[in-house]
Amino acid sequence: MDGAGERSLPEPDSRGSRAGDDIEIVVNVGGVRQVLYGDLLSRYPETRLAELINCLAGGYDTIFSLCDDYDPGKREFYFDRDPDAFKCVIEVYYFGEVHMKKGICPICFKNEMDFWKVDLKFLDDCCKSHLSEKREELEEIARRVQLILDDLGVDTAEGRWRRCQKCVWKFLEKPESSCPARVVAVLSFLLILISSVVMCMGTIPELQVLDAEGNRVEHPTLENVETACIGWFTLEYLLRLFSSPNKLHFALSFMNIVDVLAILPFYVSLTLTHLGARMMELTNVQQAVQALRIMRIARIFKLARHSSGLQTLTYALKRSFKELGLLLMYLAVGIFVFSALGYTMEQSHPETLFKSIPQSFWWAIITMTTVGYGDIYPKTTLGKLNAAISFLCGVIAIALPIHPIINNFVRYYNKQRVLETAAKHELELMELNSSSAVEGKAGGSRNDLDNLSPEAPGKEGPSWSSRLKISHSDTFIPLLTEEKHHRTRLQSCK
């Protein structure tokens, strides 16, 4: 039968590649039929479509290694792939570049390009950026799934000390892990607010008391409340440092540096108060303590640890450095120009307040930012006209980058919510598929999360990456595995 099949195939033209350039190839991709010519396909001989030109000489084995089905009567090659993606990929033969249409999943489109053996270098730059963004999203989802699975999995091969560190870390860093952890997070949040309020109330003269030298100091009750809050912050920081898996990374983290700056002034001022009087004058000690007490305002930044909104705002501002840089540049140019003009126009007035151009910078700043303290103001007609123009230019310069910054905030906030939902959805699918797989095995465990936990080092059994392969849903994350999983047209996400 194989021999008959081989004889039924049309013989290739004996004139070689030049004759092959004139042949027609009919491809049927997902029900969409298209006729291609050899001279067009031969521009990129390493692609799959170009290999169809001479595949007939290799028999059915060669043909079916390139396509899903073949009709020798019509000389038509069938492919069970996405026809929309194929229409984009075929552009490389006509224009030398590939553009990805809207609505096509970038990861699926990359798999389609890999199937047709079209290199990613032909993908346009705008589409490459979209693909890179989607890869980053998948990596973020994979990281979140990995973190959740690490929290749920318990490795019995670890020692008691290591398990204790993990429990403390999860208890302090992941409020959603348990009800007591959530209570501790709320308590820490309230103590931050209380310490900030106490710091402000301590400056009210009516709440202050006189010391032995007749100086006003904070009320002892407020000092005791602040001491209790600092004790809690210190204990919390030391426990988190003790349980951190990477202590160097923990110490250099921005939020942890803020924690140190919020705690350290209390102990430094306490040390100076009790020991500094022996080494320096009392006045110098009091000035140093007062300067350190100002640094207590850093504790308000600890709220960002417990507020996802503040964290989102921080990341949005990081992504808006370009817009913020343009705003500062516009303001800097306007301040220099209008301050110089104001100084020049006000020199004719005998009671001018513009003594120099650097002194006029202050007037230009408060005018362009629409503050207008009134300590420096123009008195001539031209100076007032210059002030009006600088005011209008300042309003325009500040209003221009606001919309992009807001868009960055909304885009990042929505993206984080989508990634969180996708990670939870992936875990649900993994649990559902793993339960189906476990029920089909005799004597299999019914604990789905135990089956997904990482293997201990040196322990025999399936590897961690292979256990994650039990999920074959449309939202499957291939970045978690070592193998490539290519989807067919029916499995592609639309």
C-alpha cells in the first residue's frame, strides 16, 4: 500500500529549482484555501511553506512531517492552524515583515510563527513590544502561582528550624494567608497611624509639660505611647529579618530601609539623651535630639506596605518618569525666561522687589505653580503682563502631562487586578485537572495541593516541573515547564 501511495504521487519536475519556482502550491489552513507560487516561497527557503515545494519527492512520510493532511488529487496541503494568524505570517513573503493583527494572542501568534518556521526577526518592532509585554505578564503570573504553591506546599524533609522561619515569614508578609496574619497586619497599620498622630500631638503647646530646666517637652503619656509603638516596629522588623529567605535583599529593599529610618531616630535620640550630656554640652544634645525627632516622619511611609493603592501609585510614578521629566523641563525653562523678563521690566520702578534674577526665580516658581504668596509681585504694567503670561504658561505646562500619568496609574492598577485573577484561575484549573488525574489512578492521593508541592532535594519521584504539566487549559503557563507546548488552532485563545 505504501508503494502504491508512492506511485500515486506526482513526479517532481526534472528541471530543478528553476522549474520549482513556477509550480503552484495549494494550502488549506483552518478551512481557508489559498494558492501560493514557488517563486514567492523560495525567497525564504528555510520556512515550512518553502519546504512544501520539494516535499513530494520524499513520499508521504516527508509530506505528513510538514502538514496535517494531503489530497493528491487536488495537490492540496491541509493544516489545522489558525487562519487569522496565517494571513499575518504570509505577509513575510510579500513585504519581508510580519504584523500582528489586533485580537490575536501574542503568545499564540509566536507559536504560529514557530510552526511556520518564520523567524521572530521579521516581526515588526511594535508587535515585538506587545509580545514582550505579554511575556512579562505570563512571567508575573507564573511567579505568583509559584509563590502561592510554595506557601501551600509543606516539605517534610526540611528541618524544624527552616519550617519555623517559613511560618513566621508567611505570617508577617502575607496577611491573606490566615486570619491571625490579617489581624496582625491590621494592628500594625493602626499602630503606624497612632504613632503618626502622637508625633503631631506632641508638638501642641497645650499638651506639652515643663522639664526641670523650664523647657517644654512632650507629655510623658505621649512618650510612653510612642515607645510602645517603636517597640512593636522593632520586634516586627527583627522577626521579618530573621525569617527572610534572602537577608541581603531584605536589608537593601526600599521599604525595609524606610522601616529602619523610622525606628533608628528613637534609639539614637535615646542614646544621646542618656550618654551625650557627658561628651558635649546639653544644648548641643537637645539640638541633635530635636533634629532626629524630625526624622520620625519617615514612619508615615510604612503605610505603603499595607496599602496596595500607594504601591500602585509608586509604580505608576516610576513608569511616568518621562512625563515628569518633561514637566520639570517645561517649568525650568519657563522659570528662567519669566524671571529674567520680570527682573528686566521691574528695574524702572523705584520700589522694585526684583533685586536679582536668582531672587526672581522664587517669584517665577510660585507664579507658574499658581501658588502666589504675594511676598514678591510686579508693580509695572509690563511686569504685570509678564506675570499673567507666566501664570497661563504654568497652568498649561502642569496640565499637559497629567493625563498620561493618570493613564499609567489606571493601566497598572487594572493590570495588577487581571494578573491576580489569572493566577487564581490558573490555580483552580490546576487543582481541577490534578483531582481528575489523581482519581483516575489506583491508590492515588486525594490531596490535590500535596500533589502539587515541590519535591524535596534528592527524593525520588516526578520532578516539580513535570507535576505542573497536568494543567492543559487554555490559560496554561508554559514558562513553568521545561518543554514547549504548542497549541493547535482549536486551542488558540481568541
